[in-house]
Amino acid sequence: MKLADALDPYSFEVRYTLDYVCYLVSSRRPERVGIVSPCSDMCLAIMRRLMANGCHFSVLSPQIQIAAREELGLEVDVQGYDGSDDLLVYPFSLEQGMPVLQSRFMVAAVRNSLSYKRLLHPRAVATNVMTLVRSLKKRYQISIQAGAFHPTFLLVYGAALAVAGFAPSVYFQLTDRAMTHYFFCRGSLWRLSYVVILHGERIV
Amino acid sequence: MVNGLSEVAIAVGRLDRWLDSMRNERGYCGPVSHWWESNLLYCGPMIDWRYEGIISGYVTLFSKTHQLAWLEKATRAADDALQAQLPNGSFLNSSFQLGPLPGGTPHEAAVDVGLLELAKTLSQLGDRRASGYFQAAERNIRRYLLGTLWNGQGFMDQPWNPVLVANKNATTIEALLLYEELGGGSMQEFLLRAAQVVLQAQVKAGPRVGATIHRGTGNHRLAISIYTARSLCGLMKLHDRYPSQDHLKFVLAALPFLYRLVTDSGVHFGMYRDGRGIRSPRWIAGAGDILRALLLAARHLPVDATVAEQLVHVLLTHQDAAGGIRTAYGFAQKGATTDCAGPPELRDVLPVVGWCDKAFRALTMLADDVVDAPNGESRILCTWKGKPCEYIETREEIRLEADRCRYRWVKGESFPEVYEL
């Protein structure tokens, strides 16, 4: 499966999000990481970030297993749904209906319907993150780690775009400010962020 | 051409030790600051243009001192690239500031330059390892540069982005020249067309005369100092093999443009379309590429030695106690047409392997020897988001302290341990 254009792994929304997701994964130092996504590009993007850690990966399908071998020279397992992975990563895949599998830890990036994107593309983003979190809390102790593309970021970034044609100096200063100051938020603004990054630890 | 060569020898020795501190078993690591974007999250090994300066620098040190230790460091670096070469000839994680993505430009061509310079030296020594490095570069050149990026007119920015960027074509020229020299077959057709891409990007009149336009910047049409210098280097190397008055005219026009941007505290980023200077940030470690451009140009043309001295001064005075050279000054006011003021920002003081390699390569061109000098601990007052912080670097880690630890990267790890920026 290829990514929808909104989830191009080269786009900065996906790159920055995956960097943050993999930072959270890395902080747990897992030996086995399961990547729960039907999208081979997304799985390879996660592997590229984590393969230097020496952890072992599992994926959902033989097709992704072959892609890992052919494109990265990496041998990975196909998931057995047996809870053997220390940590499962859901890179924009819970919204695609991927099941929540057994693992001690989980890290997910989710696109949120309560964001500006829903206004621009009403059918593009369907996940209500609040509902999702409530559902996950039955099995995991969930902590929201960051929101990306929240209203403050969009205001500053939008202002930059508005002046780009006639005031390049202001454009570059504002875009830099948007990216360094406001890209990720860790406060309550995550509720209105386009992308929400969350971490879960299984309730024993 | 340049005074203070013993200081250069010390600086090179300290840079070598610093580079060692940034390695793990898979390659050179560390966070990245850049104009386009910065990546302070993914810090793992990347096979990008850092390998150009590192391998070339060590090869140069070997050729000057005949000490095998430098050749071994060059081969160790080249082995990182071989280990990370993908089945399609590309290199794993070659996109520098974009993070861990393959297919970075001009990064992959730059890695080829490093590999081929090493292969050339090993070949001259009759060392059998030469063929392995040559073949790795050949796989990349044949499958990626010629097989994917070549569009008949020049080398594209990316397979999906047909823009022909001058400095990227110039780096590819350097790689193809070495490939041709080492028996890869005639590259003349590609070289001369790529040269046209570079020549056509030069501004012919007005306040930016001599500058190279970065066509990847769309309507902004930015003229960028470092990329003008890298364009110049490609044409100077080409001129050695395929002499042309056009190449010399390009260089003669580019040099005064570069001179205007060099200051005692760094090199201005570049110029906007209307001729206003982009004075923030000023490049520091990357100024090594401008110094290299002057040194290459000096083989054929008169070059202002005081500017070269100024650039050496910039590099030496911004080498911090831990041995790395700062990236820039003025990131907090990125894009400003006025000089920045106040303390540096985190992205300024951060030494980045993919910038320090440029300082390393240029300084090795000047150094006749290397002084093995120890590094210490850097403690620099700086800012992040306008707030005062302290940047701390040792051989083992990089930290940013404010009210608490905001950032901590243990050298060699793929991600920081603390990221609260």
C-alpha cells in the first residue's frame, strides 16, 4: 500500500512527527519493535530512524518484509500477534482502523479531526483523538506527548506565507519562528492540533 | 598564502579528535543545524556530505604527512559509506537536515567525491582496497546520479523535482571528474551539460553580480554564499580537465561577490533578489567551503590573500573548547537584512559534523602537519527561544541547560535522551 498524498514521508509534517515518535520509542530502549502499519513507506521510514539502535523489527505483511530486505537490506519478522514485541508503533495507522495489539508500550501518531485540517478537508481526517484516547485508556495508561500543527503554529506560519511574496526577510524569520517555537506543543493545545503523538504503557 | 600555519595544525588536530568523539560504529553522528531546517531529534549516523570533507581531509593529511594513521581514518570513514550502501546504489540516510531519508542531493555525489579521492590515493599506492571504494562510488554514480537524476540537461534536485540546482550539479561535476579519471569511462557529455547549469545560474549584472542563484528557492531566487563557492569549486576542477575561458570568467565574477560577504565573524548567508544582504545567519564552519574555493581558484587566478586569511581567522576563533567549530551566528534572526546582535542561539553554537567537515577539509589543505592537541569542555552562554541557556559539550555528550536540562544527547546515540526544546 502506498501513502495517500497527505502522508508523504518526505513532507515535513510526517518527517517531524516520525522523528518525535522514534525519539519516544528510542527512550524505551526496546529490543523488539512492532510497526503496526499496512504502508511499506511508513514502515521503512520508522526503520531508517531506529535501525542504528540495533533493535529487531516486526511488520504486518510479507510485502513489507520484502521491501525492508530489498530497500534497506534489513531482515524483519512478520508479526505474529503474540505480544512478543516490547513496543508497538502506530504511525498514522490507528486512524486507518489498525487493531490495538498486545505490547507493554505503545507509541502512536494520530491525525486529529478537531483541527484546522477538518475545516479545509472535511472528509480527510476522521479520527476524534479524544474518543480514541478514551478507548485506549481501558488498556493503557496514556500520556499525550505532543501536538503538532496547533493553532499558534498555524497563525505564525500563515502570516509568513501571507508576506512571502513581498517581504522575504519577514517570511524567513516568521517561518523559522513557527518551526522552532511552535511546531510541537506540550500544553493543552494538543486537543486542537492536527497531529497528536501519544505514548501508552499497558495497565497490568 | 596564509599565516599562522602552526595554529592551523593545532586546529586540525583538535578537529580530528572532535570528529572521533562524534562517531559510533556505524558512522558520524549528531544533530544538524541548517538554513533550510534543523534536525535536533534524529542524531544517528548519516551518510551525507559530511563524508566528502572527512574523507578528503584525511586523504589530504596522508598525502602531506605520509602517516598511515590518516589513511586508516579515511578508510574507516569510507567503510561507513560502504556498509550503508543500499541495494539500489544509494546511501542510507543521506539527506542531512531532512533527517533519515535516502537520495540526498548533493549529498550522495559528495560521498562519491570522498570515496573516489580515497580510491585514487589507494590506487597510487597499489593498495587493493581502492577497487572496493571505486565500485561503491560507481554503483551510486551509474544507478542514482546518471540513472535517476540525469534528465538530459543536468542533474535534477530529486527524481520528482526537476529543478537544476547549480551547486548540486557542481558537486556532481567533481564526482564525475574523479570517476572519469579512475577509469569510469568518458563523462564529458554529462560534465559539460552540468557545467552549463552552473554557468547559467550566475548573475550577470546588478547588485548580485557574480552570485550563483539557488534555483531551488523558487521566486525568492536566493544567492547563497556557500553554494556560490561550491559552484566555483566544481568549475575550477572541471577547468583542470576541460579548460575554458567561460569557467575562468565565472570564477573571476564569483570571487568579488564572495569577498563582499566575508566578515571577521563569519560569512553572510547571501543576498535576496533585490540585492539586500541576508546578514543573519553568518556561516562559520561552512566558511571552510569558501576558503577551499579561494584556494582552488588561486591555482589559476589572482586571489585576495587577505580574505583567505580572514576566513582562516573565522574558523580558528570559533573552534570551541570541545574541538568543534560553531555552525553560524544569527540563527535567532534567520533571514534578517541587518547584523544580528546579542548572544548566539543553540543552532549557532552547535558544531555539526556536516559543517565542520568543510572547515576540516579546507584547513587540511593549508596544514603541513598536525599537532595532537587535547580538547576540553565547552561551556557557552546562548539562547533558545529568546531565553538564556548554557550549551555544554564534552567528549561524551551535548547538553543545553536552562532552568533544567532541556536537551541532552549522548554522543553516538540515535536520539537525544532529553528533548524539551
